[in-house]
Amino acid sequence: MKKLSLVAIQTLLSDLIADDPTNEAEYGDILAEVTAELNKGAEQKAANAEVYDKAKKVVLSVLDKLTAPAPLSEIYAEAEAALPEGFTKGKFQYAMTRLWVDEVIKIEGKPNCYKKA
């Protein structure tokens, strides 16, 4: 079921219970299940966001120290020891090219180089 459908069901059930509290006995369990399904993975998303946030601070500090733009491999090599455990080169590349595009400037070339915005 799509998230939009679950949100609609959650809203409908919440409204039914708000309009007549006696409906909670009938719909309360269903509302709890729908809410749990909507919140599934929220803890993992929050944990991932925290890891990327910590890594961002490390990488930006490395970029501050650079005197010239550098390729991802060099930046990762400089930051690797201070990055959170499990923050792989793939996650680093994803973050540099997709998540942190406002903080990092990409300089096209062979290879592409990056510097702090």
C-alpha cells in the first residue's frame, strides 16, 4: 500500500475517533497499526541522518584545509580515519555528489575535483 493511502486511512480513523470517542474501541487498534506502518524505518532514517551529519563535519573540515580542489579519492583518504564507523567510500561519494551539493563545489575534469563552497 502506498504511503499516501496509509496517511488517508490514518486521517480518516483519527477523525472518526475525534468525532466520537466511543469509536476508539472499534478503530483504535487499526489506527495504531497504520501509524506503526507509517513510522516504520523512522529510527533507521534518523540514525542514518546522524551519521551523515557527523561525516559532513569531518569532510568539510578536510576541505577547509585543502589549498586546491581535489578528487574524491584524495578527500576520502584524508577524511577516512575521522569518519564515523561504517561510512564507506560509496556513502562518501553519494553524500558529496548528492547530499552536500550546497556546501561543495564540483569542478568538472578528469577526474572531477571538489572544494568547499
